[in-house]
Amino acid sequence: MANKRDLKKDINYVLGDIIEAVYVWEYSNPSKDAKDSEKIIDDAIVTFDDLIARVNANNVENKKAHFKSINSELETKGRELIERINKL
């Protein structure tokens, strides 16, 4: 992890790509119900807000471990959201 700025960019890119994939699915499947896909978008936004708030936390003693845990959580949450998209 290079720095805080790169971590914020990674969070933005990963979750932005997931939201974009949901929009592509909705556009490709207009006859299907969009309730589940909208829930995925909502969960991606909540995840984004949570991770950015954790990145911006100032009361952290071991920043390297803190950022590493945020990065691993981003990977975990991202994979969960991608699996949900694939099940649509």
C-alpha cells in the first residue's frame, strides 16, 4: 500500500466498477425485476461510505495494519458483491 490516496482510489474504482456492472446488467435485462440489482447498488454505496470513513479515521496507532485491513475488507466485500451480480 503506497498511501492513503491510492487506497481511496482503489475503493472508488472497485466499487464504481461494481455499480457500473449492475447498470449494464439492468440495461441488458430490461424485462427482469431490478429490485435485487438496486439492493446491490445500495450495498456498494454503504460499503464505500464505511471504507472511506475508516480510511479517514485519525485515531489509529498502527496505520499500516489499519490500511491493510481496509484493503482486505475491500477485496472481501467486492467479491461478495460480484458474486451477487453473477447470481442475477
